[in-house]
Amino acid sequence: MKGKYVFWILLVFLGMGMVFHAVPGEAARKKIKVSRQGKACLGCHEARSPAFVKEWKLSSHAKNGVDCYTCHKANKSDPDAMKHNGYTISILVTPKDCSKCHAQQVKEMTSSHHAKAGDILNSLDNYLGEVIGGAEAVVVGCVQCHGSKVKVTANGKLDINTWPNTGIGRINPDGSLGSCTACHARHSFSAAQAREPEACGKCHLGPDHPQLEVYEESKHGILYKANKERLNMHKKRWVVGKDYSAAPTCATCHMSATPSQPATHDVGTRISWTLRPPISRKQENAAKKRSNMQDVCRNCHAEPYVKGFYRQFDNLVNLYNDKFAKPATNIRKELIKKGKLTKANFDDKLDWIYWELWHHEGRRARHGASMSGPDYAWWHGMYDVAKHFYNEFLPEVKHVAGPKLYKQLSKKYIEKDVRHEWYVKGMSKEQLQKTQKFYNKRYGQ
């Protein structure tokens, strides 16, 4: 009997605990502070667009009294200001608006490579899209990641050819660069959501920058999938080695805090090589940037492992640069100089081969090495680089240059490097016999 009473008493206390646990959450929702103008916004939008209102109610913004009007209010002099139900607002919420509360984050982001992504509008990429592809393709493709120059039409309305757009390097009417919602999606603006690899994967995937795919095949990505529920992504602090240890995400390595360095919205502060251009080069302050990244690595890896990884990474980039990228780049320049190719891009077959050699295959190889993706470092990377260099690029050079000039170019840029000897002279008898012996032993043929 005594045990039965104890059981019922415990049950009552547990029930009270559940009630007390539920009530504060309900009370917190009721205590959301909303301005008079914000209430007017919610009065319409709760019926017309209930999903984003619900997301806002669950956000940190709502908990801190930041409502619709706080972010969307505008001055009459603003280039995209418009009258809306008796209030002056702007549809766009730009980094300039966000900086009123998040000054440091906006400052870091504005100085980052992300904010410069809109420079594509004056690049070869844009020429490829606008002229060779078509402007309509650019609107739904390129600028949705890189950002468009948002234009304003009459009465503060936005030109539908340039908006909707949340490209990371968007050029806004108020002069600010970027879009915070590229990573922190409306209207929850969640830090946890921005820490997910998929947040980066909206833009960082595909044939020329497959960072998401490389991450997914790496041990980092495998651990993430196995241990996602252990990463505590909703924690405000989120310091690697303290708040989580089971796996890193993109944010861990490029942005988030470690025990010895703060979080940053400048994604370039830990990148020592630039892997984008035809020939990779070290970044300005590369040693400091590498030290910053290695600080992240050492939270999970011992010093010899970190040094060994970087040695292998550097070796791959140098191999790509010296064996393939520099010869291809210099040969093409000489052909243009001698009038064998035009200065225009993409009007010769060789232009296309060269473009994909560095822009697609070369980038894949370099990104694969930088993020521990072996298949992308080799089969999708250096294998394709080598195959197309020897079987497409050099034969087309020979066709364009003619025998005499090709011989000169080959002697200057190819034959001096012993790594091309197999192509110039063919494999030696000893090498062929060694290979045949290996295949006989392993495969019986």
C-alpha cells in the first residue's frame, strides 16, 4: 500500500512538472512584443501569408521584439520606398537594414568574397550566360546565387527581371552589398539553419564548384549524416570542441567559433589558396589565414595529421598549376599573340577546351583535395584534367598552330617537364613490361 501511495504522489508531481513546463512556453508566445505598425502588418499577413508569420513567431526576432515594421520600414527618400496601407516601407531588407542590430556581422560580410559575388555581372561567366546562353537563363540561374543588381521601377516597386533575388552578392538599391537571407532564410532567420551544409549547397555544388558533393563524400560529411542530432545547432554559442564534437559542417570550418577564435561572417579569413582562377595562387596574408583554419582542424586532429593534410593539399595544387594550368594558359596566350586565335572568348574550339580544363575539371580537383574528397580529387578532377589536356587540348593546339609552331610550343612548355615524357616519347619498354607483369599477377591476363 505504501508503495502505491508513493507511485501516485510521483505521478502527480510528474504531471505538475509537465504543466509547468508547458505553461512558460505558452506564456512566452503571448508575451511577444509587437509595435502598433507591426500589429497592422500581422493583421493582414496572418491571413494572407500565414506560414511566414508562423516562422517569424518562432524566431529570435519575435522573442526580442523585432517585428515586420522594424525591418521593412523606410524613409521617403529611400530609392525603393513605397506607400503600403498607410505606411512607408521597402520590400527589400538589406544588409544596411540588418546592420542596425548586427553591425559587426554585416561589416565582416561586406568585406568578404561573398559580398563581391555580384562582380559576375562584369565577368566571363556573365558573358557566357547572357550572350551564349541567354538573359532569361541568367535571371533564374547565375544571379540567384551571385546576386543581381536590383532595379526599382515606379512607386518603389522592384523590377521583376532583377527580383526576387537572394544572391549572396546582390547589389541593393541603397548601395549595400549582399543578402543576409541567402543563408538565414526568411522569416525565421535561424542561425541553426545557416549552419546546415545544405544552406551552402544552394550555390556550392555542380560541375565547376562541387563543394557540397565533395563534403558529402568526405569523412566529415559521413560523420555529419551519422551524428547530426548530436551537433546542438540551436545553441547560441556553438563552439567546436565544447558545444559539439561529432562532426563539422561548412560553417564549422569557415565561419564558426573555436575555443581560441570568434565566429566570423567573412568566409575568406581561413582560406589560404584561391582555387577559383585558371592558376591557383596564395591569398594575401595566406600564412595567417592558414593558421586560422588549422586552429579549427586541431580541435579534432593532432598536429602531424593537420600538417600532413596540408602538405598533400599543397602538392596537388602545385601539380595542377605546374603540370597543366601554366602550360595551357601560356600556350593559349602565345596562340592569341601570334594571331592563331582571336582575342574574343568562346569563338574557338580551343577556348572551350581551355575553359572547362580550369573552370570545371581543375576546380573539381582542387576542391576535392582541399576538402578530403578523393573521388573529386582524382576521377572527377585530375583524371579529367589529364585526359582532356593530352587528348583534346594539345591535339587542338597542334591543329591551330600548325606543325612548326606546335613543335616550338611543345619544346618550350611540355618537353622540359619530365612528367610529360610518357606523352612525348611514349612509355619505355621497361615500364610496359612492369605494367604487364603486374596485371598478369593480379588479374591473370
